[in-house]
Amino acid sequence: MAALAPARGLVGVSRSTGVIPPIISSGKTPGPLAWIAAAFAVTVGVQAIATRAFVTMTGRVGQAVVLELRRRVFGHMQALSVAFHESYTLGPGDLPGRHRTSRRSPRCSRRG
């Protein structure tokens, strides 16, 4: 029993009676467990609000960056000459390139 004396002090066991005091409530006032649960609930609520604000602000900043990049690229592409767009090929997804090759392709030219 002497070896458990420090543990009793940590748990809150009364040394005189050996009974654990009520944890939830002792009458009209809330006990320590109720205060801990309330503090935990408040902490979870604050964390949820902070996480929502972080995700919202991160999304807004990201969308603003993407919008600015799109505007810059569009402005740059508009400033280039038509000859550049006709001569520049991007590969299989190049629309002017596909248009030029489909005009020359024997499958597309049907002779009556």
C-alpha cells in the first residue's frame, strides 16, 4: 500500500478515506471533468473555425494567383502576331496545325 501512495496523490484519492472524490460534479458546481470537457469542446470549436478560415483564405489566394496568371498569358498571347500563332505548333493538340493537315489530307478531299 505504501508503494501506491504517490499514485493516490496523482489520482486524487483522499488519504484519509481512500475514496476517489466525485469527478463529474459534487452537487451544484461542476467537477474537474466537466471543466476539462468544456475546455476541450471550446478548443475543438476554435480549431474548426481556424481551419475553415485557413482553407478559405488559401483558396482565395490560390484563385487570385491563377486568375492573374491567366490574364498575363492571355494578354501575352494577344500581343503576339497572327504569323506566330500560325507557325508555332504545340503538337497533336495544336488546332491550327490540325486544321492545316486536315485540309491537305487525302481523306478530307473528296472528288465526286
